Amino acid sequence: MRIKPLPVAVAVALSLVTAASQAQQNMDHSGHVGHTAPAAHEHRDHGRTDHGHMDHGSMAHPPGQSPRTPIPAISDADRAAAFPSLPAHHMHQGGTNFLFLADQLEWQDADEGSALAWDISGWVGGDIDRLAFRSEGERTNGHTEEAELQLLWSHAIGPWWETVAGVRQDFKPGSPQTWAAFGVQGMPLFGLETEATAFIGEGGQSALRLEAEYDILLTQRWVLQPTAELNLHGRNDEARGVGAGFSDASLGLRLRYEISRQFAPYVGVTWNRAYGNTADLLRAEGEDVSDTRLVAGIRFWF
């Protein structure tokens, strides 16, 4: 049988593989000089210092490889460059800071006409104790329908929670009324802000307000914010249109665009509904017990 010669490309590839294998074997044997018996003059002279010790830095290197540079010892300057000192931590050092937040400053399309609503808050103080305020209300067709102001002292009880205590002053609806306020606020989940505040008013009136809002980051600038508020009262107050028990609930959904972190216009929708005795009082006055509104406004803080 006649054997055909290998193609030129195959023959060249086999030659390269054979040469690489032979070079690797040479490197392996040269890297383990202690496994073979060196010549007499090499054993006597090569790689020795004047004191008779082996100088590993002077040993022969495999063909085709440059000598390896010894690794220098790590100095204190090297450690300082690799691990620079952190800046001083200023928390809990008695500094005074402040925040003003207009969470909602918006126009609303109400059944009675255009309405201007606000929900603002702020504080001044340190990391543990602060003097805070809250204010919310609504003006419809140039008339103030609701308005209140709270002045509170807040005290941190954990990284994400603080207690509040102070006074609340109602200006509308009805005649002005003063309440004692106390509660707790915080973030049980990242991005979820909650407030639970109890009030004791004049004439033995009592109330409880629960609020929550959550920021959903859609992109780096678009943020969707659902909100919820529930109000309960201890007794009927016909002059202010409030009934005992679970009185009303409000839900909102706002989409804002953060031109900067401190300034963002938004649009959204809100839904309000009265329940129980409060709904009965509204029906007796010929008013609706539920209301849905389109809103547009700005949110800013400094």
C-alpha cells in the first residue's frame, strides 16, 4: 500500500508541536537542577557566594526567559499608600443641620373647582434630637378648606426610627382647635416612609392618623410614589364634619421627574373617600363621599 505524503500545513503544525514539547521538557529539567548530578566544577563553583551558601539569584535561567526581579519588602510608605486614612466621621458630634421638604405642592382638579394643596415638613437639630414641623392643607377657589400646623420634638430611638411629641393647631375647617400630638415615624423598609401620630384635642376629642409613602425608582430620574393616609376619630364633631370611628382614607399615585435630586415636577392622581359616621354627615350636607382628582405639582427640598 502506498502511503500518501502529509499536506504541508499539517507537517508544519506537527513540527511546531514537537518543538514546543521539547522546549517544555528542557525547561522542566532545567528548573529542577537538584534532580540531576551536576558536573564536578559546577558543584564546586557555580551559584556559591564567598561564604559557601547557594545564591539562588545567580542560578541559570531557562533559555528564552529573562531573570525574575526579586519582590521588594513592603514598607510603611507602601501600606499608607494602599490604605489611606478615612476622613473623620462627623455623625454624633453635636453638629446642627436642617431640612425643608415640600413633598407636595400641587394643583388639583376638584369637583368644586381648582384647588391648591400642600404637604410640607422640616426640621432643625442634631442626629438625636430635633425640632420639627409639619403642615398640610387645601385652598379651593381662593378659600381655605383645610389647614393645620404641627410643631414637634423628635428623638431618635434607632437608626431608622424616632419618636415625636408636640402640638397640632387646626385652623380650618370650623373654628381653630388645638391638639396634643405624639407618635412614631421611620422606615421599616428601604424607601418606605411611615408616620403614626395620635392626637388628643379639646373637649376630649381624640384622633389617630396613619401615613405611608414609598419611592419606586424607575430610572435614575423617574420616580413613582404611591401614598396612603388613614384617619380615625374618637367621637363625632359635626361642626368640622368628622364622625367617630374610621372616618376617611386617601390614596395617591404621583410620577415625578427629578431634574435634580432637590427639584422635581410631577403629575398624578388622588382618590379620597369618607366612611362611617363621617360619610353620613357628608350625605346629610348633600356632599359626595368620594372624590378623584388629577394633580400636577412640584417637589423640592433644601
